[in-house]
Amino acid sequence: MAFHEHWPEESVHGSDAVSATRKEGARLRPIGNLDLIRRFTWEISSINMYLEELRQFWARTLGISGPQWLILMAISDLDKDDGVPVNVVSKLLHVDPSFVTTQSKLLEKKGLLRRRPSPIDARVVRLSLVDKTQKHIASLNEQYKTIREFVFQEFDENELTEFTTKLATLKNRLEKACVRISLDF
């Protein structure tokens, strides 16, 4: 049996449109095809590996590690001119705050970021990028834009929003599953 033989005629004849009825029906059915779930899991794992490879490439341009690059990217995305608390960066990256503290001290020694106590609470350390790092990241923007356009060319804004929302739902459910599993041990 060919792959497409179980699909309605509209799929076979080149229409990418999925009927609303079929879409709703698919949402109501439990996912029982473990092969499909395994494939999805492997695809996500592969995507993560390629993202890691890109991070490693960009990190090498500054002589740092991939995780250190992620810290710089998190600060770049989150900083609104007053620095970002260590715990906010650690939550975004899903790592322990002590890891961000240790790595940010190394990045500060390399002259790539600043660590300052919060003016409100001296126990809170705020991280910000130095000008040199901001300029370096800006110099990579054209390359990043080209890659982003190539990778996401199949999605319009609405499709990407919907897909990202579904991935966020999966991430949240996986987080809850990890909590459940950890309680069993």
C-alpha cells in the first residue's frame, strides 16, 4: 500500500489544504501510532543537534562554548538596558542558577559581559552584554537572517505561531511528565 492511499482524494491531488472536519477528527482521536511518535521524537532530537551545531559554530567565533553562547543570546534577547537577573537567564535556559553564575563569571573575565548587583537587591546579580559583544552579535545578524529565512521559508507567520504554540504545549507537558517521573524515584 502506498503512503498516500489512506488519505482522502484532496491530499493525493496536490491540495495541501486539510479539511476542517478531518483536522478536528484527528485532534479528537488518541495518538496510538507509536511509530509516528517515535519518528517525531527523533526529528525533534535531530533538530536539537543541528541547533547545537549552529550554536557551536557561532560560539567559536568568540572562543567560548555552546552553553556560554546560549547565555549571551539569552541576555541579548532579554536585556532591556538594565541587565537581566541570573535566575531569569537560568529559567529560560532550563539550567541551575549556579551554572549561569559560574559561566557568567568566566564570560566576564573574557570581557564579554558585565555582572552588577541589582540596585534594588544587592543579592541579585544582573547580567548585560558589553558593547564589544553586542557589536559581534550584530555582525552575525545578516548570516543569521539568511539562515532563518532558509529554515523557516515553508511557514507563514500564522503557521509558525501555531506550530510554536503547539511545541510550547508539548514542552510544558514534557516538563510535567518529568516531574511525575521524578516523584516515582
